[in-house]
Amino acid sequence: MLSLRKWLVAGLLVIVPVAVTFAVLRWIVETLDSTLGVLPERWQPDKLIGVHIPGFGVLLTLAILLIVGGIASNFFGKKLVEWGDRLVARIP
């Protein structure tokens, strides 16, 4: 009986984190896919391709992050970050 309880606990310790991880990843993908609603109707991938592509919002989010990172790493971005740092430094 003790070994059955040990196996049950071990199984739960493996399955529960995996299930939670998949649930969180699914929620993230669905949330990021909903960001495609900000695009104009004719630019939405569902309308362009005619098929819903799950995870396309993730790709759009990664692209936006890369663009913002590229802007932030150039001269203009550095000046903007320095200005923001000076502004935050003034806060008591």
C-alpha cells in the first residue's frame, strides 16, 4: 500500500506541472493571437490566407519586440533611454 501511495504522488508531481505548463502556454498563445484584432480587417491573417493559424500572434509579438529592440539599440534609442533614465532619477 505504501508503494502505491508513493507512485500516486510521483505521478501527480510529474503530471500536474506539465498540465499547468500547457494551460499557461495555451493561454499565452490565445492572448497573443487576440492582439491580431488591432490590425486592419484586410491585413488580418485569417482574411488574407483564409485559414486561422494558431500562434500567429506569437510571431507578430516577437516581430514587434525585435523591431522595438532594434530601435532601442541604435543612437536614437540610446538617447531616448538616457532621457527616460534622467526623468526617473528626478522622482523623489
